[in-house]
Amino acid sequence: MNKFKTTENKNHWLEVTFLCWRIGLAIIGSYIAVSVFSAAIPNVLSTLFSINKATVFLWMILLSFLLYSLLVLWVISSRHLLKTSIQLTIITIFLLLVLEWSTTAQLIPEISKIIKL
């Protein structure tokens, strides 16, 4: 008679936690990675190739919509959530280091001009 009775899943809260983690990583983690990407690449290109930073920044903003969508799809479709979290964290830290390097590299010529005066 109780064939329609649902069985309780002992790992229900664990599944809910992983789902919230996956959604949070997809939305917030991807947004942070794309924001740092959109800030780092114009600095790098203007430092290395003397390209107008504003033009490159506008192109990076347009490219960031595509990149954000791809990152969200990647996080949602991945099988190993911990591995995906670590990879996204490493990518973001690497982009932050690149942003720091490019900002410092741009300040060095300005400091040398001030010292020569």
C-alpha cells in the first residue's frame, strides 16, 4: 500500500549544499574572474604594446559577456566541483597577479620621469 511513499535521502542536505556551492561558484566566481580578466588584459596590452587602454577595455567588456557565459556553463556542467573551484581560483589569482604586474610596470616609467626632474 505504501508504494508511493518517498524514501528519504540521507544525503539530502549534502546535495543541497553542493548545489548551492555550484550555483554560487557559477554566478559569483565567474563574475569575479571575468571582472579581473577585463581589467588585467587592457593593462597588459597597453604596457607591452602601447595600445590605447580605453579601446582595449571596451573590447574586453564585449568579450566578457561571452567569457562569463562560457564560465557559467563550465562550472554548471563539470563533474568534479572541488577541482573546478580550485581551477577557477587559480585562474583568478593568476589574473590578479598579472594585473598587479602590469600596474607596477606602468608606474615605473612615471616614477623615473619624476626622479629625473
